[in-house]
Amino acid sequence: MSERGSGQVFDLGFRRYEGQREGRRRAVRAVHKDGVRTAMGLGRGGKAKVLPWIFIAASAIPALVFALVAGAVDRLADGFSEAADLPSHADYYGIAGIVLFLFAAVVGPELFCPDRSSGTISLYLVRPLRATDYAMARWAALLTVMVVVAWIPQLVLLAGLVFGAPEPGSYISDHWKDIPRFLVAGLVIAVYVSTITSLAAAYAKRRAYAAAFLIGVLIISAAVIGGVTETVDDGVGRWLALLSVGDIPIYVNDIIFDERTSSIEAARDLSNAVKIGWYLAIVATAGAFVLRRYRKLSL
Amino acid sequence: MTSIYFLSLRQLQSRWRIAALIGVAVVPLVPAIVSFAASDKPTALELDDTLINGLLASAILPIIALALATPVFGNELEDKTLANLTLTPLRRWQIVAPKLAAAVSVAIPLIALSALVSVFLAFEGAELSGGQRAAVATAIGLAIGALVYCAMFSWLGLVSRRALGVGLLYAFVWEGLFGTFVDGLKYLSVKQYALSIINALDPARFDGSDQTVIGVTTAAIGSSVVLVVFTWLTVRRLRRMDVP
Amino acid sequence: MARRIATYDLRVEILLRAEKLTKRYGSVIALDEVSFEIGGTITGLLGPNGAGKSTAIKLFLGLTEPTSGRAEVLGQDAGRDEQVRARLGYMPEHDCLPSAVSATEFLTHMAETSGLPPRHARVRAADTLRHVGLFEERYRPMGGYSTGMKQRVKLAQTLVHDPVLVLLDEPTAGLDPTGREEMLALIRKTHREFGISLVMSSHLMGDVERTCERVLVLENGSVLEEGETSTFTEASETLYIEVTARRSELIAALAARDVKATEEGSSLVVDSVSGEDYDRIRDAIVAANAPLRRLAPRRRTLTELFQSETNDAEDAEDEGIA
């Protein structure tokens, strides 16, 4: 047997493990890591990677379009882009937020449902972590992915705007505020979609049911509330605006950017406190129900 | 063939799915009822925009079609029971046709009734004339749309384990989001075919709109092509795949 | 490399303790006030379907709450104390493997969820898969594995973090005779070479008899019998006597010496043979002048023992009804 540098003799094969055991902390991190890998199709076949990357591309395409349009307008009429209200960082989630929702609805249940239906969950529950730790780690994995998916197009847009501007330096000094704003807005929308997706996925028996439920609620509530708030009195309409599931994080986005980009006009009459309070209430309630589901999980 | 039809029909009628679908089909009644209550009555064009286009064609139609057509083969793939069907002494198209018919025969009544009642009520509530014609036109246009979507999504359910995800991408990102940026996509959109047929059947309501709609002949040809191609693809796939 | 010896004797330690353990599912009683202790060895939980074996395992792991009583693992309540779970392994009876990932990926992940740092987890995953006999296949997605391979991964998953105690729920379910033999050999090897204690449930007496050192017979939620596997099989011996001629003379000769023989097919069977009986049988064969073809002892198997136990119970019930 040859000895190498360190002078160790390798005994191939199963033996006792004398190394470190990091317990609950490592277990939670492992479930989180596995969740991210599942969502992005890493360590799985090539087919599993297709859908996540189509979604990321789909969310970045509008950003590219915005950047190109802004650059083109800038070149055609010098300084025109300042006056014209071209879509920018503030408008982004109002327009492409649907892609984030769809992405979460399709990918998110993948992190919760198969573990329950294939019985893998019982292997997790006999390891040094609690059922609620598991649920939170999965939620955090979805959040990690969603934050990245929410930020990528904004960064693409930023790059496009900076390099499309006649003087990139002055563009940044004029618009630096957009950067922290879109980072926070991206986090706000990512937390929202991750939490409500986790809620649907925690209770649905099949992945498809969770996805169908989420998309159904999102699209239908937007269409109904969008139509209804235009016909009813504003006094009622502003409260109805709170029922459009997909628009709730957009209201917060609008507060962050101090602009109105939400498609539901009736929401302008609501105070910021109500909008933020409603957002937090929904996220907290959904999160509490996810934990409750896993605390009472019966096998 | 009839037994496959009835079998598929029964598989689609799980209590939860039917309850959820009826719930979805009832949703368009909300804006219809609101138009009775509103002091500021919506115009025919507004109704076309919010109710017919925005809600019925863009949301209710694809959701019903997805929920009914993707599980036609998808559930059997997931449960690994597709072999039971492919082992019957039937030609492959004789399996596809009744299964598609089953999905369609639930989808069409749902979407047509939903459109008929909600559009008629909305027009009545808004004190507009021509409600009957608009309701019938919408029901027919969406029924054709449902047929085409079902053919497409049944195929998707057979080829992809993530049929619902891909279907959602198609309906809401391709037709919905990208359709608003790239006008030309309306030639490649089942929703636009359905809208075009609705407008052709009830042109009066559409006067004065700046919305562009593809020609009804193009829409009819497009619908037929999509229907035939996807049905053929489904048959071909069933013939060639390794049945689990 | 010298194999490290465990610092304490696993054989005397009480690893599992049930104290008046009761579990009800609605009106069905899965376990009825059972009390027992299991030490560091291979223990078989033997009983027919529905005897409460799976329920007992789940209670020990904390996967389900007892209706009353206590289930302790290594002196702890595994449902409340997640620390203790870092040293346990569980192989469920049902499917539990995700189909899209490979065995290597899955085992590495499972090792990490047991608290091992990633670099150790990878090495342990590879070593454990080799231990259970999974080689090239380990890089393929597990959806395409045969039942035998899946059972091996399920076993590997219990060992990857080097547990003190492993609970196996029907580890041979669905395996063909060869696969069953290999699985049982792996279980024995795991205990013999690495000192890991195992508890396996089975409804097959043969499995338990060949593998386990101790056995606990459960039926209808109660402990029917408990002890060393050897005491179950060595209590009495059955002797087969086969002669080519003069059978009736031999029976008479045996009867004259107070040995009761019954005819079973072509041979004579003498039950409960011990001590002096052997000499008497020898004398009888000589006296009868019977041409002896075969004289073989047959140990009583757990199978027979178990069947006679349950038959007695059924008989008693029948009488009760009558």
C-alpha cells in the first residue's frame, strides 16, 4: 500500500464515524441546501433544470426590453427619457411579478409535497431537527431562490440603464436610490410569494393541486378585483383592492419607490399603514399555518 | 371507446376537482352582479375589456382547460396505470379521442354556462342592449377555445411530468405577459383565436374599440391547425412512448 | 488500522424501554400497556400483521405520540429530544426514497441532516453504499432502482451517520429469497463488525430466527413471549428415524421402552427427545433389528413454536365462544 504526503493509510470501507456532529444546526442547513438544489434542479437530471431556467429567462426578458427601450429613446431624443415616463425599477414587479408568482407556484410545491407523498418526511423527522425546523428550512430555501429570481432582472435592468446612459457615472449618482429600493422591494415580494406558496404546498396532496390553487386564486382575484373596483364606489373599492392577492406586495413596492405602479387604482386611497399592515398580516398568518401544519403532522 | 370515455369522465369527477371548477366558473358572476349595483354603469367596451377579455378568456378559460386536460393522461402516468389502457385491443387514436372528449365534455359546459350567464347578467345590470347576442357569442368563442386548449394540454400531460407548470407558462407568460409586449404573438395565441371568434359573432359591441384582433378566418384556421396537430402529436406520443 | 472498540459494552446497556406503553387509534388498540426492555444486540420484533410492531417502532422514534405510558430510547424521549435522534437510524416499511436523485446525492444529504459536515457526509455516503453493496448504480436516479436496490439504500440511509441503534421495519419486505438472505447477512454483519445494535420487525419467523439474538413476540398489541432466540429453539428436540423395513416392529420396540413415536410420511418422528431417550431409541432400533437409513435431529423452529402459540390462543377463544 502506497503512502502519500500525509502518510495516512486508507482503509476503504465502512467504519465507525468519529468526526464532528453538528446536530440541529447542520440538519436545518442541509434541508435548506437540498431545497435550493431541488428548486433549481441541481443534482437531478437535465430535464429538471429546464423549467427553472425558462422562468428566470422569462422574468429577465421584460427587464432587457425596458433597458433597450430606454437606451433607444435616449439616443433618439437627448434627455427625453427623463421626461417620458419609461418603465423602470419601480414598475418592474408590477409588470413581471406574475412570473415570480408562477415560478414559486410551480417550483415551490416541489419542496414540500413529494417529501410527504413519497414518505421521505419520516426520514427527516427521525433526524436531529424538529418538524417546524424542517418547514422553516424549506420555506427559507424557496425564499433564497425567489430573492435571486427577483433580483436578477432588476440587476439586468440596472446594467442596461447604466451602460445605455450617455454618462454611466452621472446616471448612478442621479439614480443610486433605486438600488436599495429594488433590493428591498425584491425581498418584499420574495417573502410574500414564498410564504403563500409554502402555505398551499403544506396542505395540498399533490404538487399540481397547490400550483393550480395558487395560480387560480392569483389570476382570478386580480381579474375580478381589477374589474369590480372600476365599477363600484371608491369608498368600497379601496377595501376590495386589498383582496387582490397578487397586488398586495405591489402596493408595498409602490410605497418603497414612492410611485404608483399597481394596476388597481382604487388602492391609492388606502394609507401606507393599512397596506403594510395587511401585507405583514397575510405573511404572518400564512407562516403560522405552515408551522401549524407541520407541528400536527401525523404519519 | 365509450367505456374509455365514461371511465375518463369518472376519473375527472373527483369531488374536490368538480367543486373547485364550479367555484372557478362562478367567479365571473361577481363583476356581473356588481354591474347591477354600480352607480357608474360600465359600457359595453369596458365589459368586453374586464369581463370577457380580462376574466373569462384570460383566466377562467385556461384554468378550466388546464385543470381538466392535463390530468387526462397525467394522473395515469403518475399512478403508473396507463399500461391498463395501452394493453386494451384499441388503436392509439381510439384511446386519445374518448379521453379528449371526456375533458372537453366537462370543460365546454362549464365555460359556456359561465360565459352565457355572466355576460348576459352583466349587460342587463349595466342596462345595455345586445346582452343576449354578446352572451351567446362569448359562449361559442370560449367553447371553441376550450376545445383547442384541451387538445394542447392533454398532449402536455402526456409528455411532461410538469405539465401544469408548462401549461401555466404558456397561458400566462406567453399569451398573457409577452402578448402585451409583442403584438405579433396574437397569431400564436389560443386566447386570441377565441376573442376573434367572439368579436366576429358579435361585431356591434366591438365598435369604437382600439383593440386589434386577428381576422376570424385566420383564427378559425389557427384553431383547427392547433387542434389537429396536438391531437396527432398525442396519438404519436402514445404510440412511441415507453409506458411505465 | 486497528478497529476501535466501543468504550462501553453495548450488550448490557438498555437501549429501548417501554413502560406501560399504550397506543390507540380511535377504538383500535395497537399497543396495550406493554412493558419491555431491549439491550444492545440484534432484537427481532416478531408478530403477524397488525400486532403493533410498526407502532412500537414509531413510538420509540417519536414519530407518533403514545396514548399513555412511556417509550424511551437511550434513556430519552425521542419525540421531545432531537439530540438523541442524531444517533438513531430508521428504515421504514414504506417507500421513502425520492425518485429524481441518485443514491449518492441522497445519502450525502441524509448524512448532513444527521449533523455531519458536508465533506464527511460525502465520504460516509460512499463508504456506506459500498457496505450495502451498491456500486456503479449509485450515480443513477433512484426511481429506476429494483426493489432490492431500494431496500439497500433504505438500509444505508440508517447507517450513514454511524448510529448507536437502528430500527428496521420489515427490512425484507418485497425481496426474493436471495435478496432476503443478503439483507439479513448485511444486518448481521452490521452488528457483528461495527457493534451497531439493531431492532428489526418481521412477520417472518425464519428471518428473526436466522438473524436475531433476542426475540420479542408481539400479538394483538401485547408481548406474547420474550427471550434469547436460542432458548426458543433449543428447549426441545425432535428426532427423525427412517428405516427401510420392519417399521411396526420398531414402533413396538420403542413403545416397550416408553418412547412415543408417530408416523409422518416414510419416517417416524419422536418429539421432546432429551438425555436418556437417545439410549433407549438406540436400543430399540437394535432390538427391532430394523435397517436404519436415517437418524436425524431436527431443532424446533420458531415457526412451529409461533404457530402452536397462536393456535392455542385461537383454540382458547373458540372454546370461550362455545
